[in-house]
Amino acid sequence: MPYLDYAASAPLRPEALAAMLPLLERPAANPSSQHGQGRAARAAVETAREQVAALIGAAPGDVVFTSGGTEADNLAVKGTVLTRPPEARHLVCSAVEHHAVLDAAAWAEADAGARTDLAPVDRLGRVDPDRLAALLDPGHTALVAVMAANNEVGTGQPVAAVAELAHTAGAVLLCDAVQAAGLPGVDMTADGIDLLALASHKLGGPTGVGALVVRPGTSLRPLVHGGGQERGLRSGTLPAAALAGFGAAAAAALADRHTGTTTTTLSTLRSHLLAGLRALAPDLEINGDPGPEPGGAFNPDGSGDPGLVGRVAPDLDADGRRLPLTPAAGLPGLLSVRFPGRRAEDLLLLLDRHGVACSAGSACASGAVTPSHVLVAMGRDPVAARETVRFSLGHASTRADVDAAVTAVGQALEVLAPADGSLDRRGSAAVGRGEGSEEGRRTAPGRPGPGSPDPHRVAAARPGVGG
Amino acid sequence: MTAPQVLVAMSGGVDSSVAAALAVEAGWDVTGVHLKLADTPGHLQVQGKGCCTLADADDARRVAGTLGVPFYVWDMAEEFQRAVVDDFAAEYAGGRTPNPCARCNEQVKVVGLLARARALGFDALVTGHYARVEGGRLYRGADAAKDQSYVLYMLGPAELEHLRLPLGGLSKPEVRATAARLGLRTAAKPESYDVCFVPDGDTAGWLERRFGPRPGQVVDTAGRVLGHHRGAYRYTVGQRRGLGIAAPTPRYVLRVEPAAGRVVVGERAELAITTIELEQATATDGRPLRPGRAKVRLRAHGTEVGCRVVPLDPVPPGGPAGPRGGIPARRPGGRVRLELDEPVDAVAPGQAGVLYDGDLVLGGGTVSTTSRGGDLLTR
């Protein structure tokens, strides 16, 4: 079953499973317990801490384990706000942050007297450091949140430049690296990041664990109180097995980075995917700028920086130093595309019928697809947002997955082929007003009904979406 | 032979759960879809009140899981807001009494969803309505107390050909028993009766929050001012309560004149009407409504009265029903006059008038005017 939804959740890496199994089979022990079993569990946790720290250039002692990326973002935003006096609770977030950041900031506004400004992004979803600088209120701004790379469109952010601005204003920088953690260049030290959020399952570890990496000297108030684990910043018994899986996944991601899997392999696969989709739908539009690709064919919207095209973001510079995150370093496995005239919901249903997994805009609690705040912040209209599909590749993706996805998209597009001129541009296939057309009358006599099902009909039907 | 591919509209209630289960039992290739029709934040939702709460979506998802069928949630809140909620408010503001359920079926749940299902290659749409489709015609459901044919009158042959209503031959107790037999978690779920987007049932309050106060006069048929009101949209024909006037005998709303801000009241006997005119009238066989005898129903569970059907318009060019796939806001339909065998009380413009021949639904339309003995009462 072709799985192209790594940005939602990556399949468990074999290394992670192998690290978890012994801890699940062994008698349960609390890593805080002072007996042999407890020490063994504690050892597994501390190994994981080292592995996670190594992935993002931090010291093991900086890693605070949480229940996931969302809790890490919440701890960073709320925990920082609560250290500040009421007049110094100003927040600046990029408009394309994950809801874990934006909604935590909204809580701080509503319940902790904070005020929040959103830093605008350009058409590709990138923060302009100059425009962000204008929002800073030196001495009052507590925290600036700019993610490493966006989860919906893959665009990388100028984190190091923003960190410098934040520090000048006396604020700390939160970098949500949940998507980008496995990439070259995401580095606590080089980028000047004070707080960095991670999620295990995006790296191929289990769900239910993540981390907030806290630069030494950064003040933070805990949100979860109890046994005082994680230096008092996050109480609760540590899930040793899950953390072992997280650590193993981080180590495997780091190994992939060194072998070039994360950049070269993924961006090559993505090139195949894009080429296949373009052949099927020449009118497709790419959202955002998820970074360069080896072949040079990937030039988002025709507007990307030509100087970046064809260059793979390097891990190290000529002197062997880690390079800071640059705007070029987007997510190499992510492709957000709009198929004009086709509702993402409809495409996803048809792809699902072929066993192909991918995503539309952000999903809300009820499971419905609602227009993404990221695409809207990029200036895309709500129709474009509703016609956007996100494909995301990762550690176990293969050329066969990509080929199967392209085939399924071709079949889906055939079913959904819009009749010329009859397309409802609001993306509403259901209740167009006065936009009906003869093509919309697909229930005309002669079409096989349920009484005479035609096995080829699904692929052969060329219904007008009508209104 | 390949099983027909059907899309089942799953609200999360017991009826659509059982409809999905029966579709699976029939051997059809079933896909479930739940329509998210409102954007009410989760913490403001009350379970069992209105539709489209998170709990309803969860119930539908769990039932789909029990049945082993794929399940999706489609956000049609925008369409619902425009076609149903805004229309509901505008109708009241215009002095009419709308039927939002008929409107929702017409624009979103049945006709709209069917068009989308067909566009996705499905053979048919399955819903949990209590009505029957046989030989391409629409009939009342077997359970007279639950019959929902009234809200489906606008369907034509193009829709009926691709609509499957598995509950049409069942009674409500049979449906609940089926749900229990199959272990569906919705088996004992309570009914919802309210207008789903007015969960507290206070339509007048809902309208007032939307429009603000629009004070005006309560007058009798001679134009004498009897009192004052906060907004004509708070009144509907036949209403007795909330008039705020003192009179020796009960007074009823005879008509609402929103332009003048006037609510006209009178004696109960004055509510009786003998002639009704329908607009946007369509027939379930897709042909123009023909002159003849029928029974008309004016409320979802009201009584029926015999009538003579008199079509008033020539057949519009291009067929009587207009384009079905595109679903314009108000589908072109004809006007017909209904001459009632006996007077009927309190019929409000905006209500649906549905024509029956026995159990067969002939068609119907929206009440535009009513009159008694040639005197136009409401327009």
C-alpha cells in the first residue's frame, strides 16, 4: 500500500521497533526506581536522550521529554509567558506556525494577558525577517516562534536570522522542528535556537513521545506538575520503551542524513513524483518552496530563487562546520500541489480506494478537511486551499510507491475531469448556484445504473462536476 | 457481476447507521460519508442537540468501523450556511415560514450529495430517510409516523434513479431492533427534532440575534393598532402566543407584512383558507404537474386534505424541472393553484405543499399565497 503521508506520521523504523521490544517484554520498571530494573529502564532513557540530542546539536541535559510535539510547543509558549511579568508577555509567531504554537499563543492572550503578533509570510510561505523585526517590541517581546520547515508546504524558514533578531529584542526563539528534525542544518547551536520542539513519530519512532530541547539558561515554567521528572519541567513517569524507540529513530535519522538519504534520495523521489503528476495535470500548481532538488526541474511556481535550484543543501561547509539552516533547506520529501478544479476531498477518497495514502489541507477534529491557515497566509484563496493535496515521502519510501501514487492520481483525475466551463470555481461540487450545465446532468438515460453495474465505469465516467 | 458502489450519508444517528448496515447486508460496495454542516466549536456543542456535533461524527465513524466500510467526513458547512441557514433567515425576514429540512435535502443532503457521489463514480446514494423509491417513483415510508417523503418531494427521476432508501419498508422499532441486532452503538440514540442549527429551539431568539430588533405594530384586519412587537420575523401564520395584546377572544397571526413591519391578527375562523398557490412546483416524474385531483400535505406530520390541482404556467422551455446536476438556488418550476376540498387553518407562505396520490408522491412546491373564497390572505 503506497504510503505518502510521512508528514502526518512516519511508519515505525525497524531500528525503533528493535529498541522498544526488549523494554516491552521485560518486567515493567519505573526509570526513577532505585533497583536494577529501574536502572536498566533509566539507562535506556538516557541513551535515548543522547541520541535525540545528537540529532539537533544539543547537549543531552537540554532534552526535556514530553508526550509529543504539541506538548513541547505548549510548554515552550506557555512556559515562557509565565516566566515574564504581565507587561512583557508579547509574542511574535510566524503566520504559518503549527496550531500547537498558534493556539497556545491564543490561550496566552485569552488567559495570561499576553498579546500576539503574527509575522506575515510571502507567497512561498517564508517569513521575511525585516517584516518580523518590525513587530518586535524590545524588552516586552518574550518569545518569537518560527518553525524550521512548514508541515503543510515544506518551506524552510530563515531561523538563524530570526533568532538573532529575537535575541536583540530580549526574546527567546522557539523553533518547531517537528518536520525538519531529520534534515541537515537543523542545529540548536548554529541557529541560535533557545527552544526546539521534536516529535518522535515524524522521525519513524513511536507516537506519544517528543521533546522540548531547552538551551541552558532559558527560563521556563512547567505546565505539568508531580514527581519532578525532567528537571521539574515535565513531571510524569517516563515511558522508557517509547523513548528508546524515539532515540533509535533519531539515531537512524542522523545516519540517513550522513548517507544523503534525507536529501538526495528523497528529493530524487520527489522529482519523479512531480514529473509524473505534471504529465497528468500540466495545470497543477506547487505550493510553497520545499527546497531544491538534484535535477533542477523543481522550481516552485516558477518563482523560486534560481540560484538555489539544483543545489542540495549541504550538511557541512568546506571547513567541516555545520551550516546553519538556510532558506533553501525545505523538506525534500514534501510536495504540496493544487489540482485546479478538483476538490482535495474527492481526490483523497479516490486515492484511498486505490490504497494510496496522502493528505489534504489540515484536518480538524471532526476529520473534515478545512482550508489551511498556512495556504491562506501565503495568499492562496480558499478554493486553491481546498484543492491542495500534500504528498510526503520518508525513510522507507520507494520508487514503486511513487509510481503507484502517480497511477492512482491519473485514474482519479480521469473520474474527476472537469467539463469545460462548467466547473464551479468555488470548489463546491454540491450546491453551485445557477451554475448548472448540461454536463451536470449525468443521470441521463443510458448511463448504467446500479441494476447494470459496469466494472469499468468508475474509470470511464467523465462526469461534469456541474455546480 | 460487480456490486454497485454506493455512498451512504451517515449522520451518526440510528437511521442512517441502519441504512448503511442494510446496504452492506445487500452486498453493495459501501462507502460512508458524514457531512460536517456547522462550524460550532466543540466545547459549545451539546450532544443530541442539532446535528453535526463531534459526537455525531464519532458515532458515524465508529459505526462505519463496525461495518468495515471506508468513511470520510466532508466539510459542507459553507454550502449549508449559504443554502440553508442564510435562506432560513431570509425567508423569515421576508415574512415567510421556511422548511429548512426540505431545503437542506434539496440543496445539500440529497440532491447536492448525490451529484457529488455521481461525480466520484458512485452508482447511487443511500440515505436513512423513511420513504420508498419503487420503479423510479417516490412513495411514503411504510411507517406512517416516521414518513419523510414530505421533505423529498423535490426529487425528480434523475435523482430517484440513483437514490436508495433501505428504511422505506421498515418501522422505527424495526430499525432500532436491526441496530441492536448488529450491535451498532447508535441503536438507542435519541431522536433529534429541532431545527439543527437552532439547538435550543428558540427560533425567535436566534432570528433576533441575527437581525436585531425591528419594532413594528400588531394590527387587526381593519388596520387598527392593537399593540407593538420587536420584530415581524418573530411571527408566523397561526401563531397565538407572544402577541402582547389584550383581546376578549384569542387572536392569531393571519399574515406577516415585513416591509411595513406589521403583523396582522384576527379570529381563529379567519385563519381558514381554501386556495393555495405553490411556486417552484415540480413533479417527481419530471413532467409538468397535470390538472387533476390529489391530496396535499402542508406540514411534515400534518393532516392531508383533498384538492384540485390547477397548473398556472405553460411548461417552461427545456423541460419542467430545469438542470438537476447544477442545482440552481431556486430551481425553475411551475406555479400551480390548489383548490382545497375543505378549509385548512394557518398555512404560511414558505411552507412546502406536497401532493400525494395514495402513497405516491406526485410532487410539490413552496406555498406563495393563500386565499379564502377569493380573498387574498397572504402574499
